[in-house]
Amino acid sequence: MRKIWISLVAIMMVFTVAACSGNNGKNGSSEATNSPTNAAKETEAPKEKEPEQVTLKFFTALADRSNGAGKIEQAIIDSYMAENPNVKIEVEALQDEPYKAKIKVYASTDAVPDIIQAWGQTSFIKPLIDNNMLLELNEADFESSNFVPGAKDGFSQDGKLYGLPRGTDFLVIYYNKKIFDDNNLTVPTTTAELLEVSKQLRAKGINPLATNAMEGWSLPIWFEYAAQRHTGNFDKMDAVLKGEAKFSGDADFLAAAQDIAALAENKALADGFMTADYGTSRNLFGQGQAAMFVMGNWEAGLATDENFPEDFRNNVGAISYPASDKGKATDVAAWYGGGYSVSKTSKHPEAAVAFLQYFFKPENWAKQVWQTGSGTPAQKFDQFLTGNETALQKQLVGIFSAMTSSSGTPVHDNGTDEFKTKVMEAHQKLFGKQITPEQFLTEMDAAVGVLK
């Protein structure tokens, strides 16, 4: 009997242990998943950190916020704030000259706003860079913005990027196709052909080339083309401006000056061109009294300007400056208008950069500027053509899209007002046959001398 009792107790202990063991395994799992306390802990989503409230001060020279580029700039700012409610962008907008006066005040008081409009001209951006007032930008952050080659050069110093350009201007040659066709002439594709066709036009009593020589600013840009066609790049002139070389004694610059002198000697410039201002030279071309017009890409409206005969409007075209054995037609004298920089003292540099990344998404600034007819962006934009462009606009877009190198800031805009005046006067004398090519180079060196 005692044996039976001991056996029963032993069996009960085995089942008890087994039961306890089974419950422990089962309950261990169950407690981990079904316990109300732990379930609440595991299903409760971690609270996201509230984004920091950020206020960016945005200082711009696009004073008109209801039209053109200023309207687009404001629309992008508004869209960004709508998509990023933690970011507030306070805009201060002034016209160019008041803007430039006030930025000096901000700089002198170490209160440069978070994002400022900047120009790639050394006279504007270099003092800000040299005084450590601008944030260095990471080029990789803007790789998808598709800026055209050379567009950021004016905003860079010593290989570092301090700003981004907004728009592009470039010098082209407009031509009247009817004049060329009626006289069995071919539109020039090389610098030699440009001189030759100018001689032929002049022999037929037709003004070959019109431009606004009286105001002077188009002539230095024209000379940059002539020089690039001999050097093969636009950088050689930059070296002179830095004091690393001279105009005088340089065979390439002399050859370029001689090319200009040859055009002048053969009366390639329209009669009275030295006293022709912008309106006069434009009207001369539009009225069919000159075969070509050296001017910027902003003159796409020539094809629709009803002040000119329909016969002209239907026959106006544009080409890049003719090529040479060293310089291609895709090497373009292009410069880049106002852009943006970020203040080195900004309390929110990452937010400022993030906004600029948004601003320069191709579908924002580049698309809207082109499709509203507000200018030419500094980014590729051919994917945003509307299909309603005129033939002249398409030719200008073709020149822009094919560009493989660009000159950047025009030479006369790389210094003081005194430098600018001296440079333009030297070019007016060269184009006007008042000085020899050698004397021209000497005068250019003298102009550079005022920068030291």
C-alpha cells in the first residue's frame, strides 16, 4: 500500500512539473504578446520630434512681387512654406541700387540676412567672400538642378562655391534671312566668313552689322568672343584680371584685336554705329537696313515686334558667334544674372540650403521662368518648352542648350566704375579705328592697373 501511495505521489509530481513547465512556456509567450501593459507599450508609435520652427530672412532685388521674375520667386517661397509649415520666410525686396546700398549696411553690422541675392561679379561677391560672410555651398547638393557649364563660376572662389545663379544672358548675332537670300549670301559659320560676308554686304551697299556702340557695353563682350576664338578658352582674360598676365605682348590677344580692326577697316559696322544707342541700332536692324545685329538673347521679341515689318519678323534668325579652328560655336559669351547666397552667420544654414535646393528644382524656377516668358534660366530647361515658341526662340534655345563653355561675367563688370569706363572706352576706340590693336592692348593693361 505504501508503494502504491508513493507511486501516485510520484506520478502527480511528474504531471505537476510538466504542467508547470507547459504553462511557463505558453505563458511566457503570452505575457510577451498579450499582456495589456506590454501590448500598449509595443503598439504605441514613437512620437515624432516636432520640427523646429524656423524663420529665414530673404533679401532680394526683385522688387516687383506681382510680375515677372519677382512674382515667380514669391510663388516658390509661398509653395515652400505651404509644404514646410515649420519654415517661415520673411521677404525684404528692394530695387537694385537701394538693395546694393543696404547690403553694405547689413555687411558692416554683421547682420547679413539668411539668404541674399548675390551677383557673380567680383565687385559684388568678392568682398563678401573675402570677409567670410558667405556660407560655402556643397556642389553635390545642387547636382540635380542641371546648371549649364560655367554658370556657377562667377559665384566661386578658390574652388569653393558661394552662390547659385538664377538667369542667363548671352550675346548672339541676329540676322535677316531675306537679305542674305536676296543677295545669294551664306550666313557665316566661321570668323573668316564673317569678315568676308561683311565685305560682300558692304559692296552691295548694305550695312553688315549693327550694335549699340555708343553705350559701349556690347563691345567688350564681342571682343571676348574674338579672343576666345584665338585662345580656345575664356580663361586667359581672367588671368590678366588677376594680374597673372598682360594683354600687351600676347599673340592671341593681338590677333583678336587685329580681327576687330579688320572688321572696322572693311566697314563691317553699320554707318554711324559709334553714335548709335540701343534703340537706334535695334531699329536699324528691324527696319531691314542692316543684315546683322550683335545683341543679347533677350531680343527674342524681334520676331513678334509689330513695330517692324512682317517681312522682317518672318525672316529674323539667330546664330552663335562664328567659330574658328580653336573656338567652337558652342563656346558662348554668356553671363549669369543675380542669384543667391547664404549668410555665414545664419542660425539656420541647413534650412536655408534646403530652401535653395527646392527653389532650383528644374520644375520650379527654370520651368516657370521660361514658360512665363520671364527670361532664360541658368539651368537646362529644354524639357519645359511649350511648343508655342517662335522659330527665333527655338534657335536661341538651341544655342543655349548646345553650350559647352561660357565666358561668365563680362570683363568690364569685373572691377570698379573707373575700370569699366576705361575698358569700354578702349573698345570704342578700337572698333572706331581711333587706335591700333597694339595701342588697344596697352590701354587695356592700363585699365587693369586701376584694379591694383
